[in-house]
Amino acid sequence: MPEPAFAPARGPFVLLIEAEPMLRLTMTKFLQRSGYRVYACADAAAAESLLADGRTRPALIVLGVRVLGRDAALDACRLREAAPETPMLGVADAIEEVGDAPALPDNLRFLAHPFDMPDVLRAIRSSLRQSGASPRRSGAEAAIGS
């Protein structure tokens, strides 16, 4: 498995979890160009390991999931335990009703398809604003008109 991508930047620190390599790379580059510091992981287990040291404190966790169902809910709960105060944004292809799925953690918002990268950026900015972090507008953000 390749190493997670880290980009030194000056904006808020976003922990991105996305299994699909091309989407992970696309989202990472887009967020970096938008002024965010991004650490990208391929799965929730890698993100949990990163958070376990206690030194890594992102302003926001972005959890990419194919289907919001039982597995995604369990991942979100484990991430909430690892970073209890950190807001989370789930980016889901589909939302599935699963009776035995655990309750989703507080402070978790979801963005479901259809969406594009500017929609993701607006959701990130909104999540950061609600949490008290102050996202800054970059040239890339101004270019998309957010």
C-alpha cells in the first residue's frame, strides 16, 4: 500500500479517508489547491493508527464511502472514538438503510451523490465553520465561485 499523501500548506488540516486511489488523489490535489493541508489514507484503520498517537489532530475528517451502511457506520464510530471532538463529513455514493447498523456519531454530516468537487469543498467549509475552525478562501475556491 502506498504511503499516505501529506501536503504542507497553511490552511486547516483535513484527514481524508478514501479507498479508491484515483478519487483519493483527485480529492487530495483539489483540497491542496484550495489551501487545505491534507493527509490522505486508504482506509479507516490507517486513519485510526494516525490518530492513535494523540499528536495528530485534524480540523475535519472526510470519510469517503461507497455505501453508507453498517461498515461505514462502524468506521465512523471508531473514528469518533479516536478523535471525539473532530467534526466528520461523510461523502457517500449511496445511503443504505441497515437495521443493525450502529447509530452514527454526533457531529457527522453526509454529502450524498450526485455532487461535484465544489460541492465537497462547500461542505468542508461549512463543517469547519460550524466547528469553529476558520477555513480561508484560496484562489482555487474563488475560481469556482464558492
